[in-house]
Amino acid sequence: MNTSDTHSRVNEFCSSKLDPSARLPEMAFARAMPESTTQWCVNRVFWIREALPHTMRTGDLECVVRRLEPDQLGFRCWSGDVEVDVRSPLSEEAFHAMPFAEQAGLLRTWKPKTLNWDGPVKEGLAATLQAEARARSVYYFEHADQLTGLDPLYSIALVRGFSEGLGGKNVSDWKPFWDFACWVVAQPDPQIEIRDEFSGDAQPGRRWQSCRLEIARFVDAILNGKLSPLPLNERASVWQLIDALRHDPSPAPFDEAREDERVTDSLALSLNTVRGVAAHTVFSYIFWVRSLSPRNATGGQNLDDVPEARCALEAFLDPQFEPSLAIRSVFGANIARLAYWAEAWLRDHLERVLPVQSQDEHSKAAWEAFIRFSVPNSRTLRLLHRHYTAAIARMPRKVMAGNPNRDHGVSLGQHLILDYSQGNLDFEKQGDLLAVFFTRTPESVRAELMAFVGRNLTQSNKTISPEQSARLLKLWNWLVQHESPSGGPGVRDQVA
């Protein structure tokens, strides 16, 4: 409703509901109007009270509007999708019509004449390039070496275009991309003051860091089969790139020095930093090689078939070389896969990856990533039985609502229940992990775990086997039987 409509409604109300000659006191004026009408007036008139026509600025109306406040402080306005127009010097159609050489020349030479908020900027041209690289992904990918030397904004847009456009398409020549990516990674990238294109404000940062991060994510997606299939004969080239990315300075120590952040944020940090993503990519590289290698390849359980990756993993486990908690959390998130692909290597290095007794920050980061983001199985249960036992022993019997220990207990319980449903645990046996866990865990955690079971049974697309169904029903009956104030595994707790 516009201002003139509001004037009309208020004027109509005043003329029909009140005698203008009657000078009612303020409270009488408010009582003379229905409550909904009073608030309607206040909501609309409050913001324009100083601009009301003289004939409408009656003393009574003005008193009410000044005395009351609108329902919501702040301007009452329509809210919807916001379109931010970052302008490009060329439309996508015009850029697409240019020959490739002219496109490359424009990207190397164009500069905005002014930095007006409504004028064309580099970010706009980068968006145009990204759309072109997405639409002609294979062609651009196989000519990427001709686009070295571009501004970091354009290089980022190019890699993002590949990520968006290469899905399911076959690439015949990978070398141009390796050359382009290695050129990016080889650029000196010190910490400098970077000026915003619009405001001119300077912030500390690295010019090539975001582009390196995009390349690391792109390589990881390729190795995991999410984009164009990568043949095994590209093994040396892809490893050369991974090896360079895993030496990137991000994450730096100050990224993990914030005392207000919990150690469980380490895995999120690993997914948003160059070296962190490169660490994930080392694991993806191992599984990519294994998926394309002959089944009779030897040395698999010791990683002898991927010595380059094995050396990288062992270097990551050296605190002198790699102090980052984020990198250690990557190991925790991949323990289940290592237990399947390289059990012998994992067993030999388990005390370095995840010490049983140590509770330093590195072991906490690895354990929390494992317990929260991996699916347990019989192998991990066998390898980490002592770790599960130690984690149960560390659990407090009473936890405060919202305490991280409560979340950790829920994650641990989910692991044990999944192991139980697979037939790997039996709470009726003496010293069974699940039975000991329920003896120690608070009622609030038990309740959340049973809700977890219910959600999984309801939402799962898989048909549960009769054996699993019988085991879960048996667990439910056991919990109900012991859920009493008298004692046992179901002792009720007082959660603060």
C-alpha cells in the first residue's frame, strides 16, 4: 500500500469514526477505535507522521501514533529475492561469438575505465567466462594451457566452469589442464594487502589461494568419479599436482588458534583450505589407483603399490612437518576406508594416527572426525576396540544440555548401535561395548539414540533384514525393561 492509500484510509477512518469537533483525550481516542484498527493506523502512520497533510494531523491521531510503537521496529517493506547485477563489458552471447584467440586477448587486456557501482567490472567478465567454460567445457579444458597468465579472478572462473560442465563428458587430452594448473600452483603467493574492486578497501590475503582451492576441489572430484573419467595413464601428472598442493601454507597456525572454536570444526577447516583438500585428495588418489589397477596388484594392504601416497601420508603424521589439526582430522574421516584398503599400513601406524591413551588436540581431532563422519564396520570395530573402550570410559555420567560431551556420546552410541545391528556386538555378553555404554550413558543420550534408530528405520530406502529387525527389537525391549529409577543401565539421570 502506497502513501496516498494510507492517507486515504486514515482520513476515511477519522471522518467516519470520530467527530472532528470532539476533542477526545488521548486514551479516549484510543478506546474509540477497535484494537486492530488502532494498530493498523500505528503501523502505517508511524513512519510518515511528520509528512501527513495538515488536515490529517489531528491532535488525537498524532498523540496515539506517538504514544504507540509499530508491531515491528524498522521499515515495513516487501522482501523477496535480491538480484545483484555485476556487469560484464560483454554479454554471454557476444563473448561466445568471439573466436577463442580474441576471447583470450580480451581477458588479458581489458580493464574497467571507472569503478562505478553500475559499471562493468572484472568480476562481471569472470562470470561471463565461467558461463562460456561451462558451455564449452571440453574445448576450453583441452586449450587451458593457452589461458595461463590470466588474472586470478578469471582463472577461478575457468576452473569453476570445468567443474560445472565436464560431468559425464570424455576428455581426450588432459595435458593442457595439467600445464595450466601447475602454472597456477607455481605462482608466488605471499600474504599481501588485496584491494576490493569496488570500495578500494584493503584486506590481507593471498591472490592465488582461492584458485588453488578450486583446483584442489576439482582434482578431488575427478578422482572420485564425479566428473570426466580420468584414465590411469594420467597418474604421474595428477600426482605432480597433488604433491604441489599438499605443500600449500593454508591452513596456517592462526586459522586454528581461535579459542572459541571446538576441535570438531577441524574437518570443516580441512574442506575449506588448500592443504586440507589436498590431504583428502591423497586418499582419493589411493582409491582411484586401486579402482583402476588389476585385482592381482600386490602390496595393497601396505600401500606398496602407491609409494608416493604412502610417503605423503606418513609425512602428514609427522608433527614437525604437519602440526595442523585439520589435516589430522582428515585421517580420522578416512579410517574406515583405510581399514578396507590398507589394513596392514593402518595397523602399523594406528598409534600415530589415533593414540589410545593420548588426549592431545591431534588425537581428539582424529577421533571426533572418525566418530562423527564415518560409518562403522567389523574391520574398524576390530582395529579400534580399545579406542571405543577408552572413549566409553571417558564419558561423564551426567552432562549438561548443550554440552559437547553430550553430542560426542550420541555419536559414539550411534556407532555402537550400527555395529550391534550388523551383528558385531551383543549386549547380553559380559563386557560387551554396547552394554557398558548404556550403563554409563545419561537418559537424554539414550533417548536421542532410540530416536536415531527410529529415524533410520523410517527414512532408509533399504529393506531391513529379519535378523536386524529382531536385534533392534531385542535392544528396545531390553532398554524398556531397565529404564527405571531402581538402577541398571537405564538409571535416570538429572541433566542440568
